[in-house]
Amino acid sequence: MRSMPKLGWLLMLWVVGCAGRQAPETPDHEAIYDAPLEEMWPSVREYFTDVNLRYREDKGSRVLETDWKEEFGGSKISGYWHRYMVIGKRETPTTSKLWVIRITKTVNKALSQPGREIDWGVFRPPSADGIPLSVEDDVDRLAFPRGENAFYVDSAQGTRDMNMEWKVFRGVAPKLAKKEEAVPVKLAARAPDAKETPTFTECGQAIIGLKKQAQPGGVMLLGELHGTQEVPRFIAQSVCQLVTSGTPVSVGLELPLENEERVKHFLQSQGQEADWLKLMEAPFWRSPYPDGRGSEAVANMLEQLRQLRAQGLDVSVFVYDHPKLTGQKREDALAATVLSHVKAEPARFHLVVSGNIHSRTAQGLPWDKSYQPMGRLLKAQLKDVTALDMAYDSGSAWICAADEVGRKLDCGVKTTKGKDNGDRFFVHVWDSPNAEGYQGVFYVGRVSASEPAIEKGLGKPDADETPVSLRAVDADAVASSGR
């Protein structure tokens, strides 16, 4: 048995100790194992077995590939599937490292490679369902997983996942050290009524810069452009990544207050037909002027949060809008409702999403210099409030805006102009707030419109059409834009 120098053990103890405390952000350097590749590899295989990520292995080259796993632990609506290729590498004769490549496939065209949809004029024999396939497309189709994971994807991408590399390291390194020197890794945040939490939940690619801003008792205000697919997914991924690393999260949604019990019931339900009907029968979802807050993506996000809670993770949702109020009275009411939830549960992290007028922390608007948005009111009463404006690449969103002729609200898919900062979600905080009182931005990549849930089968997974009984328009259910 190889004896390790004393200094090596001290270094490993320091690294493992840091891992056990769960540093808020993934380090920007590689995780190096203070053990030869031959000694490290069996523990890597054991880690993936322990977290229920089934794999196949090329035993001759120390490479393994996991099965496909759907985001958020089994939701039928996420549309994002991930697998990992894990490659063991020799750093020196006595040290080693891992490369973990995350491969993502989705029915969402947002990940499509340039030119994927272009027809180059090559004859493509039709498949069994009549869709013409190129040779490359057919190879992809035949190589894709069968059984419960089987579906035809539109796009795929692979990237090195440093977050997963460090997650594996923190699980493996203590086993390589002496048992009495190992420090336990922090567990996921468990819901009060849950008996256990999952050993592993797929939360998607790590959101850069998120964890360092998320502290118990803190409030993060997200000022969004309503009506996109990307913001609800950003929220669901944020919650997943935080609760699985030990931080309980409450999500505040700009939905009318009378929806509180429906949302709470749905979050704690089994997600059956009756549960969906109870959630979606509220007048809010049937507004004649759907402004994006009642989109299919929002309904799907609630399902994803329900899935996380069903696994025993500590996720909660509250609503806080007062649509019958206007102007400053509405801002006062929004702030009071959010404040009551934060003070009632000071040990939780609160992620509050709204239109990007409400989340500002600076006083005044162009038409009212004395206006005090919800964000300013909250910041005056709480110690830890971070307000982030939405940043995005150009695309589309479901927007309600006054037309140029009759000044009536026109709701539909409209183009949006943004700036391309890559395809990774991230949070970036500046040195000082801007003129609107935002301390930074949250970036969601290229945006795509999400239509009203009521027009897409209630936002219910696998629904074909909206029941006739819920198509009637409630003239009193006019939701304000929140912008």
C-alpha cells in the first residue's frame, strides 16, 4: 500500500474541509485528487452508483457514460435531458483528475446548432412518420435512448461541467482520506414533512454567480420581461440548484393574492388531473389580456417546483399581487405582502420575480418622480436585498402593449431586442447600483415567447386541448401588465 507524505494528507484535509462546508461557488480551477488514477477510479464508479446515475463503462480506458436523466427528477414537461461522460485523467504518477462532459438534448430549438434547420437540397427519405431525415439525423434518431426516455430531439450540445466535477470530488475525496479525517458533505434542504431527500437531482448546467448571492434570510428580486420560456426555467433551475446544496427556497410570484391557496394546494399535490383543474380554474389564467404571467412556461415551472417538493426538497411558493390596486397603493401592498413572508421565515432564501418596474430600488419613474417601487420599500426594511434586472439575447416574448391606433391592449408574440452574452445562464452583480437601483443582472440567453397556458392545454403536461368549460372569458379577470 502506498504511503502518502504528511504534507499530502494535510492538503487533502484542507480541501475536503472546504468541500464539507460547501463553498458558495464552484472554484474556477480543476479538482485534483491526491491519489493515483488507479486508486481514485473505483471510488468514482462507487459515487455514480450511490447517487443512482446508472452508467456503462469502457473498462480499458477509465471512461464511463451515464444514462439519460431528465431535468427536475421526472417532470414530463421539462424537455431537457442530460447525460455525463466521465473521463479519468492522470495528472502526475501520484495525482489524478476527472473531466466531466455534460451532454444535453432537448426538443427546444434554442440549442440547435447553426444550419440545423437548413435544407441543403439533399434528398432525405421519409421516416415512418413521414418526416424526411438526413443520414446524420437518422443516426441521431437511432442512437437516442429508448423506453421511457425515448423521444425525437431537435438539438444537442456538450460542454465541460466544472460544477459536476467538483460535486464528484466532494463525494469521493473523503473516501480517499482516512475516515476519521473526513468531513461530511452538507445535505440538501429537506422539506419539514419529508422523510428523506434524493441522493442526486438533475438541475441542469450550474448558473454562474448564483450561489454567492443566495444566503438564508436574503431576498433576490428578479425584474423580468413577462412572457418568455427562459425566465421560468431560470427560476426552476435556481431553486433546484440551491435546495440541493442545502438552502431552503421560497419563490414569490406576481400572481393575484386570491390564487395563494390554489398554488399551495398544487405544490403539495400529486399533480393529477383534479389538481391541475383546481389550479387553472381561477379567473387569472383566463384573462382577456394575458400579459405573460399566466403563460404555459409559468404553469410548467409550477409543475417543476412541485416535482422538487415531491422528492422531499424544501421548496415553497407564495403569490403577492394586488391587481385591484394601482400606482403607489399597489406598490405598498406588494411590498407589505412580500415582507410578511420574509419575516415569517427568516431562515429561507426568497426569490421574488416581478415586472421590472416593481423590483427597482431607486425612487422615481419618468412620469412620477416620487414613485417608490416595491424593491425600494423592501430594501428600506430588510438588510439583504439584491435587485437584478433581466438581460437577454434578442428573440421573442408574449407581450401586451397598447396599439398605435386605438390605444387598446394588443397581446401576442412580439420580437425583442437584446444582446448576445452567450448561452449560459448567469448572475452578475456590479460594484454599485445603476440609475434604476438594480445591483446587477440575471442573464437567460436568447428568449422565446411562451403563450398563455389556457391556450396550450392549461399548461398541463401531455394535454391535447383546453376543455370547453374553461374557455369562457371572465370580464372581471383583467390582469395588469406589471411592467
